[in-house]
Amino acid sequence: MPNYVPSFGKVGKMCRFLVYKGKDEILLSKLILEPQHSILTQSYDSRLRMDHRRPHNGDGFGIGYYTPPTLGPDPCIFTSTTPAWNCINLSRLASKTTSSLIFAHVRATTEGSLSDSNCHPFSHGSLMFMHNGNIACWRHVKREIAFSVGQKWFVGVQGNTDSEWAFALFLDCLEKAGFDPDSEECTVNGFGQTVLRKAMLQTIKRINGFVDATPSELRDEMMDKRSLLNFAVSDGHSVVCTKYVSSTTDEAASLYFSSGTSWKQGEGPGQYKMERRDKGADIVLVASEPLTFERDNWVTVPTNSTITIHKQTVMIHPIIDEYYNHSPSYTRSSGFAVSKGLVSNAPGATQAITPGNLVNAVAT
């Protein structure tokens, strides 16, 4: 990797996130602390960020995980403004806690101050949400987004990040589609992966609409209309993630997945590997950066697509809107992603998708 910052304009800061969904519970430390390139390592050594002057995600972190049903359907959330690499409580918690559905996030601020209320993941009822990226023209669309959501979601926002407002918008989309996030049935039994995916698509559509509606006279020459919207949401049963950029020519922020039957440590320290004993999958990982350097363990999620996990089955759908390119061989530029402090092309196979071709994806 070159040891300079490419001249693509202002270098930004991006977060990193990780999702684990497994048939069985796993010790959090086996994902968050121990792998060679764990999300803890990414907090101070982010390989896919080109800003070597500040290659850190040290503006706080958070982990969220679902507990046994006897403790209720809502996830447990732990956040801190302490950098992940310097938080002894994270090590204590991760080495003694297990779960079958885990979110983890290390933060590098784009919008919002350094506070616990701005650390991901965010939650409401049984829903858990996190974001890597930014909403374009935020100074001008924040008010429009805030006024567009219902009163319940407006007053529920505790911090001042674009990410939490995106979650409020997602909750509003669910409610407008006829699925109350506070209903006991949805909270206990889940919303279903199709409902979550459609609400996510509607959230992206509404964000794009607000950005497009920004009056030209309010935009300065440095304002960019391209949003990076890598979202992850779960209801405790299914997970939906997106890899998205509101551009026809640019690459989105990096996102990978891996699936198999076991996540095991090899001979050396941190040398974890996804093993596959048959065609099924008991474990699925989704990550902004691969947790290991095993090239064949990781598949690159295509730009402008959703990845849905339900019962350890991975499904990839294209997001077909005005920014979708119908040519499977089309190559996007990584310049915009680089300018935001990340590189999109790390080791990993690429999963191609075309309209109408739903992929049940498997990392081999």
C-alpha cells in the first residue's frame, strides 16, 4: 500500500463495523479482540484507509448483542468514547460474553461530537442499527430529515450524528409501511427479512431525495452530493446490510462477507480461519475490512446492493435505482472512496449480481 495520501480533495474519516450471525453463540473476544485484523486492531491499524496521517478509528466504539429470550428481545448495547484499544472494560466484557448475533463498531467522526450518545450501534426495541459513511449535504438536509419523521422518532434521537437520524428515518419507514417498531408481535417475532430490506431501500431513497432537493444556491463549491450509505440493521432474527454510494461512477465504502461451518484459531496467535465442512453455513460474518488475511475466506459485496442474512443463508440483491449500472462488467472509480479515507479493493473474491438474479452467496 502506498505511503502517501492521494490528491482526491479533502481526506475524510470513516468508521468500521462488524456483524456476526451464527447458529451457535460465540465468545465476543474471538471476533473483537483475538483475530489478526480484529475490529479492535482496525481501531488503530485500519488497512483500508489511505489517510496514513491518521489511520485511526479512535472516536469511540460500541458493541451490541442479543441475549437469551428470557432476558427480553431488545439487544444489550455497550458504548464508550474511550478508544477501543485503550478500554480495559471491553476486554473484560468480550472475554466473558457470548451471543449468536453481534454488532461491533469503531468510530471515526464525520458528523457529531465525541459522546456516548453518538457511538454506534443505535437501538430501539428489538432493532439495532449502525452506519459506515456519511449523508451528503448534511448541514442542509438535516432539518428536512428531522421534520419528515414522526414525532416519536424525532424525540427519540439522543445524539447529533447523521447516522442516528438515518436510523430515525428507517424507523419512520417501517411505521409508514404498516409495521410499528413498538408492536409486541414485531418486537418478539421479528419483522422478517423482506420488510427490513424494503424499509432500508426506502430509507436510502428518501435520503437521496432530500440531498437532490438541496437548492443550488445553498451549495458551496466544496459540497458533495454523493452519500456513502453502508448500513446494518437487525431485529434479532435477520440482518440486512447495504453497500451503497449515490453515484453511477464511484465505488462505495468497502464491505465483505464470509460464511462457513466454524470459525477456528490456527496454530499462531490471532490466526483465525473460516472453515467449511459442507455446503451449508453455520456462521456468517460481514465486515468493513476482513478480520483475517486469508484471501479465499472473504467475498467482496458488490457496490449498490443489499446483503441479507436469514438463518445463516446469505442473499444478495442489487439496489436498482438511478445510480445502478446494469452492466456486470462495469468498473467504478475508487477515487471518491479514497478521498473519504478508505480503499475499496482489498483481498477477496467478488460476487457479481445482475438484475433479477438473486444470489444465494457462499464464500468458498
